Amino acid sequence: MRNDLIRYGISFTIMLLLWWLASITVDFILSGPQSSILPNPVSAFSTLFSHWGIIWPNFVRSASRLVISLVAAIFVGATVGLVVGFEEKVSRFVSPILYLVYPVPKIVFLPVILILFGLGDLSRIIFIFLVAVFQVTISARDAAKNISPQWVKAVRSSGGSKLQIYRHVVIPGTLPSVLSSARISIGLGIAALYLAELSYTNQGLGSYIENSWKVFAYSDVFAGILAFATLGLGLYLVIEILERTLCRWNYIDQS
């Protein structure tokens, strides 16, 4: 854990240095009002802290939308994926549907969702759910298909039921893949959240960034981006803790 903190600290420092160099380069190349289009890290962080009273309600609104969507997507996606991957008869009918729907960009459904479910939080939660759920479903299905038949035979030969096979073989065998897909879904979910908050709403980090951009408040824009990054980092750490707790066998050699 200590080594992980050191690596994170070094990576964060390098990122800030690159950001600072990019800001200096933009200031050197551009002139006039456009020279502030990429504020340096100090300006962005100071704006984040000084405007936190304004950003915080938007942060909470975005976080609630994202967390509800991702929890539902991971639960539904993992459940469906495990069944489809492990049950061959189910896979024959459901897999073609996944192949057809998964490649379709979910942004095309946003206007329809807004019309059907209104302009409130529910429509945005449904949209983010659709973006994230297929990633988890596909990953869980592929992991369930690759479970060793010998493990299943061992449980069956001991008199284990179908439920016990899922509990002791399928779920533990696919959990690392499900959590890995959950990490990917966080990034997809944040991108979907930003898009969803641009439409017919004045609440959320996406709306805050958009409104700041319209008045050329670039420091506020990057303060909103940092708030998004904080939200994503928090969710990544939650997944990391869950993986270390539920998949301890993956970390035996690292202790």
C-alpha cells in the first residue's frame, strides 16, 4: 500500500508539471484573452477551493446520478452476463441481441429518453445506465464462458446444486473481470454524465462547466474538470478497495 501511494504521488506530480508546461506554452503561443484558455494548476485549484460553495451542490447532484446509475449497471450487467455466459441455452438467444445493441452509440437514445422520462434525474440515470451496463454485461459473459469445466464438475461431484455452483465457482471466477469492467464503466459513465447534464438542466458539474465556458471563465471550467476528476478518483478507489477485499487471491504474491 505504501508503494502504491508513492507511485500515485509521483504520477500526480508529473501530471501537474506537464499541465504547467502546457499552460506556459499556450500563454507563449497565444496572446490576448485566449492566452488564459489553459490556466495553470495553481489557478485551477485555487478556483476549485474558492468556489467550492458553488461547486459542491453540483458535485453532489452529479455524484448521486453517477453512483445510482453505476450501481444499477454493475448489478444488472453482472447478473445478466453471468447467466448468459454460463447457461448455453440462454446465450444462444441473448448473445445475438447483445451483438446488435452493444455497438450502437447510446447518445442517440438521449432525446428519446428525455421525452419518455422527462427532464429530471431519472432520464439522466437511465441514459448513464445504458452506456455502462453493456460493458459490464459483455465482460461478465466472457469471463463466465472461460470458467474451467473441471471446477464445475468438482462441485457437482460433491453434490452441489446449481445455486452452489454459481456461489462457489461462477461468481468468484468472474468477479475480477466484473470489477475491471466496473472501472471502465466509471470512465464511460462520467463521459455520459457530462453529456446528459448539457441538456435542459442547470444542475450538475456538466452544466457548471458549460455555463462557465459560455462566459469564458476558463479557471472555473478547469475547476469543474478537477471536480469531475475527484469524483472519478473516489469511485476508482472504491473499486480498488472492493477488489482487494473480495479478490484477495489476486494480491497474495504482492503482500
